[in-house]
Amino acid sequence: MKNLSHIIIAMLICCTTLTARAAVTASLDRDQVESGESVQLTLQHDGRTDTQPDVAPLKRDFDVLGSSSGSSFQFVNGHMSAQVQVTLTLSPKHDGKLRIPPLQWGGDQSPELEVTVGGGAASSQSDRTVTANASHVFLITTLEPKQPYVQSTAVLTVRLYFDQQLYQAGLELQGSNDVLIQQLGKDVQGSETRNGRRYDVVERKYLLQPQRSGQITLDGPVLEAQIADTSRSDRFGSDPFFGRTPLAGMFNSTRPLRLHGDAILLNVRPRPAAWTGGDWLPAQKLTLEESWRPDNAIIHAGEPLTRHLHLSADGLTGAQLPDLSALMRLPEGVKAYPDQAKLDTQERGDKLVGSRDQDIALIASNPGHYELPALRLAWWDTVQDVQREVVLPARTLDVLPAVGGSSAAAPAVANPAPEPVTAATAEAKAPVVSAESPSTRNLPWLWISLALGLLWLGTLVAWWWSRRRASKVIMKSVAAATDLNTELRAGSALKAFRQACRDNDPNMARQNLLLWARATWPQDVPVGLNALSQRLSDPRLTTLLRELDRACYADGVWKGESLAQMLKVLPTQAKKASNASELGELYPF
């Protein structure tokens, strides 16, 4: 009887105890998929567990789009067992035979699996092309030019081919600190037959602007969509990105699709050694035009003559174009008062067109003949790969005296000289004066005429004096407005410079530092960081400015905190370096 009770207790313990041995199994819903299609990996853990499988090894070749989990209990032959199941939706990152490595879960390990993506591993570019052409959905990218210059532009064309319905589709291309990216225009839709199969085609173009030289690799474009999980193909709408109606997939189950385009490789060329200009301007085309108001270029002293400059460049943004007022060289006696420039950037076909419009008022303080030197601007032709220059020819200014000024008395000087007087002529011309002489009779009228003449002359002098005071007031107002505009520009550039230093962005720091310098010294602008370092005459700042320049035009990491702390203000009266050779050359810019 005692033995029987022991047997019953042992059976009860076995019935209420879960199996101690735990194992992890793995299975795929299919072992061969098309490019971009997803596959489901199911992991099952025998035995109860509160942990989750480690999916980190999967991320080398797959994107984990989603996961779900569940658990079950069952009794078999008086024993209770439990299983925990996790289902992962995986999207292959590339074609070929992909390995699903063993995954750790609760101290156990799943078996290794293999899935074929795109019909098999491709060993060459021609193999990849055939595989892509045999797929239902694929991407093709082209880059032109493949070796752009730093801060120039290149156009990336992405073409999406598909012959089955796509739902909730979106195409994305991520930029980086090294490359600025923006979409060009709208998507273009069409169709094309490849290898006997007809595809719908959507073409999208992106503008790439590399910010440093050297080799840069970008992740390719990524397509995310839903595709029908059955063979039914109901096509509603025509726009795979924005025009799909929800009714299209209403009656069919769908599965996610994520398709990775090829990585984008840019071999960015630095500024060429042959470049001898100032601001680096790599463009496909550049034009410079001017107009004058008044157009005869004849003015009076103290009156403004407005020069309008229009600069346009294909392949550059408006913000990249230089301040032309800083390049103007003026003769002594003529001052320039530049207005706020208007910057614009437009998309024209496959290119970006930047423009800069600016009015510059020229005022001569004294009359005379002035010669304005030619305005020259160097730029680099990225099409012909050669340096070019646009030139506005020299111009003469004839400045007349101020209206109502000393020129009013000029006609009196033009009277003919009197004849020589001799004794004979004096006697012949001597008037005979008698008591009844007409001169005696008209004497009161002579005094009246003289008084009226003096009064008229006084009125003329008072009018000239008021005109002169008004001209001075206008000049002071123009100068005050210019000073205020200069202070605003300097403050804005200083703020942007400090922000760029905090962001460790060397290109924006350099650009805003030069804008700050231009606003601080509008009449004597330092041309580049080398000239700025010589003017500041501080060895510590020279070292920091060299580091900034290297970061803009060479590989490396730049930290802007030290430069921002050292350079908090620009002196209004900076000392110019007496010998430029005392400082080593910075990188050209």
C-alpha cells in the first residue's frame, strides 16, 4: 500500500511539471523570393520563457519589418508542454543566396537556414541585370556626372519598374552631412518593354551636391510598398506613389515589400590646382549682366547713380553666388551703397539655376571725370573643365557740379573782354555831361535796378544753400541706412557662424565667417580665409582658420568649438599684414 501511494505521487508530479528540456526550431514560409519581396521566419521555443530571440545577426542581410508572438499549452500522455512562437517578417537587402544565421533564444540556438533572392546569386554585373529584368519590381539608378567637383551638382535618376500592383508605395533617398539632396521636379510616368515583359515605369530625379572632396558612398534609394499576396491583380489608379485608392487591395491580403537600390558612389574631385580665382564657383554656365539708372551715366555731384547687377549660374544655388559689390573697385571720390541682394533658386529641367540680383548706388561727392574699372569674376566651367571669366567693361562717369552750385555763375565769365583804351579813344568816347544829361535823369532807376539785382542774387544764394543742406541730409540718411543694414547683416552672419561651429559644419562656418567679414569691412573686404587670418594677425586664429579650410576641401573631422570661442568679435579697424609671405598658404577657396 505504501509503494502504491509513492507511485501515485510520482505520476501527479510528472503530470504537473513542464518538460525541462527546451529546444528552438526555425522555418521559412518559402525559401525563394523575388527582389524586394519579404519572407516570414518562424521561431518556436519549446518550454516557457520570458525572453525574446536575439535578431541582431539578421540585420546584416535583412530588414526586420515586423514581428508577432504567441504561446500555446497542450497535454500529451498526461504531460503538459508549452511552446512560445515568434514570427518575423524579413526583407532581403540584396539578391543572392542569403544565409539566416543561428539565433540565440533563452540559452538555446536555432538552426541555420538559407533563402534565395532574385532567382539566384549573381556573380557579375550582367548577371544582376538579367536578374533585375526577370523580377516583378526593381530599381535602376544612373548618376551624371560620376565625378563631380566639390560643391557642384550631379543628377541622380531613379527608375522604378513594376508589372504588378503596388499599394501605399513610397520612394526615399537619404542624404548626409557630406551630400545635400533635393528632388528635382515631379515624377514622370511611362511604360517600357524589357525582355518581352511590359513594365510600368516611374522616373524620379534627385540633385546631389557634395560638400567635400574624396570618395563618398550613399545608401541607394529604398522603395517601401505593399503587394498582393495572391495572383489577383486589380489595377485602380495610375500613380504608384500617391494615386492608389484603398479599394485596390480591399479584397486581397497584402504583404510588405522593401526594395533597396544599389549604393551610390561619388568620386568627388577637389578644386583643381589650375584655379586662380577667388570664390569657388563650379558651374555649367554663368552669366553677368548690368543696367544703369539713369542710363546715360551723367549725373550731378551728390546725386545717386544706380548700378543693377544680375548674376546667374547653372548648377549652383543663389546662396552660393558671391557679393559683387565687394568685387567692385571704385575711384577716389566715388562711394558705393549696396542694397540687400535678392537670391533665387529655380529648377529648370535637369539642372538647378541660381541667381543674384543687387542694386548698388554710386555717389560722387565732387564734379569731375571718373573711370570705373572693369568688373571681373572667375568661374570654373564643369562642362569643358576649364577656368573662365566674365567681365563687365570699364565705364566712365561724367559728374557735373551740383544743381544751383558754383556753375550758376559760369555764364558771367563767358562775356567778351573790353577793348583797349587809348588817349584818343578815351577823348572820343568820353561822354559830355551837362545839367540836363540823361544819366542824371535816370540815376534813381539805376539804384532801383541795382537793389533788385542784389535781391535776386541773394535769393539765388539762399536757394543754393538750401539745396546743399538737403543734399547733405540725404547723404547722411543714406549713410545711416547703410550702416544699419551693415550691422544687421553682420549680426545675422555672426549668429549663423556660431551655429555652424556648434553643429561642426565647416562649409557653413566658412561661408558665414566670410559674410561676417564682408559686413564688418564693406570697403575693404578680405578675400578668403588666408586674407582674414593675415588681417587678424593672431597665430592662434591662423591655426584654427587653417584647420577650418582643410576641413572644407579635404577629408577629416572638424570641431568648431575652439574657433567660436576664439573669434567672438571682428575689430572694426583691423591691422593688415605687411608681408603675406609670413603666413603659410591656406587651402585655396
